[in-house]
Amino acid sequence: MELLNKVRSAWSFYGKSSTRGEAIVPGIPRHSNGLKELTRAWVEASEKEQRLRVLDLGPTSRANIVYITGLGHSLFNEDLLRAIPTPLLQTLNLEEQAEFEAEKFFNDNLKLEPASFDAALLWDLPDYLPEPMVRPLVARLELLLKPGGGILTYLHTRDAGPNAPFLHYHIQNHDTLELRVGPRIPLKRIYNNRHVEQLFHNYRSFKFFLGRDGLREVLVIR
Amino acid sequence: MPTTLETGRDSAYVGISVRIRGEIQGKEDLFLDGEIEGDIRLPGQRLVVGPNARIHGQIQAREVLVQGKVQGNIRAQSRLEIQRTGWVEGELKISRIAIEDGAYFKGSVEIAAEESATDSASAAQAAAAPSGSAMPSSAAGGAAQPLPQTPPIQRSWLKS
């Protein structure tokens, strides 16, 4: 919980962040076993001079671009939250969220070549998306990933509480992220392990890493 | 008009009220703050996309600095920088990149070895090629791709 408390206090102090960017607050380093597992494959591929394609669905991160391209891999960045109308991101009302037209959204976004990615960085998006978007997103990722491709996601546990800050994730090295507090977006839901298995039920395997900071890392293999 | 200090050196200048439809080629640095529909090819030169600029086309230059909006592929032989106000959608093939927090980028990044200006002719052709990452039309529409049915999530709503 120590990390979460740090993040919370940073957020309350610097809570004037715009809806567009990050608060000006020093990043908080966080060890990540899920990232370590994923980047092990990236490094091995790099050593064999295999070029992978990674999909980053978070806000544009220079650190992520530099790390991934530094290994010789290519990256596709699409900030999904930015494409969602702000009122639908902010509301916890299920009826209002139901207005979200997922089919239309995915006609305009994530229109990429099927089976063209080796990994997807989903970060904590599933916790913040309008309800009608979650399953179509998981299905779209299934379409875009190659068999054996991995999704790395960070899902909040009940310990996180309703005011858990939306975080931006920046890769520092093979097993360390820098977390920065992003714009204020309410947490829409939390998942337990069973929910995660249901959500990714078409995928081949899961690996859970429970952190002490209210975040559960999940590495899902297609 | 931007000063030499702002652009880094003497540059050609396209102002905010200028709208161009067509290709721009040149052998000098360019500060562009207008609206361009067409490709920009400045091999070996520096392009600054000013904060008011709107570009819809491919860009090829030695160094590109984006403060405005670019929709199209960018090939920078040396370096690409997207500043806080920058908005870029397209494929990037570059040797070095810098992106400020708050900048928007949607697209792919591929790091290529730094090119000399003499390699630029082939680079220009590559930059002008249509994007290869678009989903084929048969697979593009959500409606055309039925999503697998999954059981409903048992939601655990948070209590404050």
C-alpha cells in the first residue's frame, strides 16, 4: 500500500493536472514482474535479431518508445482513452455508459492488420473504459495479436479504493516502470481473478502477479 | 514571422494564413505555420511544423520539429521531435525521436539508421507509399468482425 499512498498523496497535492496531460510530479518507480516476463521475450528476440511489433494503448510515452525501439522492435501507439468522449469517461452511471457505441468506435479506432502484433500493453485501461467497450476491446486485441502474443495489463484490486488515480506507465528498464499520475478519471470497476479469466476466456493462459500497491499485474497469452 | 532564434537558423517561412494544395520540395530549411494538403520533401533540411500548422501529407526531411498537427507518415533522416502542442497521426521512420509529455501520437514508430541526404530519394518514395498498417477493408469494420460472445462480468462496484 506504500506505493499507492505515495501516488495518492502526489495526486492530492498536484491534483490540478489538466484533463489532457500529466501532473507535474516526479514519477514513482515500481518493480513489475509482468513487465520482466514480457521484456525477457523481447530481449531474447532482439538477440536473435527478430523484430517484434508492440502495441501500446496508453498515452504517448517517450520512455516506452525509446525502450522498445532501442531493442530493435517497432511500436504502434494509440491512446484509446483520448478517443473516448470525456463525459463517458467521467461517468459512473451505467445508463450513460451504455450510450457508448463500441461498434462505431472500433470502426474508427484500432483498425490494424490482424495478427500483426507480438505484444500489447493494455496498462490499466480495462478499469476505466465505458462498460460496453471492454469486451469488444479484448476481442479486437485477440484479432490483432499473433498466436502466442502477450497482453500486459494492470488491474486494480479492491484495496485501490474508488479514488485510485489514473496512472501513466513509462518503461524505465526490463523490470521497472515509472508511474505518473494522469488526468482525473474515475475507476469504473475492479476485477478479481475469476473476472479476468472470464474476460479473456478465449486466450490461452494467464499469469497473475499481485502487488502490494493495489494493482494486480496480469500477463495474458493469446 | 519566426526569428532565426526560434527556428534555429534562417528558414523559408509559410505563414498562418497560407493554404497550399500540392507538393512542397526544397533545399532549405522551412518553418511552416499554414495549412498544407500534400507531401513535403526537404531532403537534408530541417522542417518546423509550427503551432498553427495543419499538414495532411507525407513528410520527408533531415530533422522535423512538430508543434502543430500532422496527419501522414514522417521520415526524418536524423531526428523527430514532437513538442507538447504537437499532434501526429501516421507512421514514423526515424533515427531518433523526442516526444514531450502532452504530445499526441497515434501510429507506428520504426527506428532506422541515420541516413545521408543522398539516400533521400528512395526515402521520399517510401514515405509517400500508402500505409501498410491499415486493416484490410474486409476486416476493418467492427460490424464485419463479429465479436466473440463472452459471459457477463460479475461487476464489483467500489464502495467509497
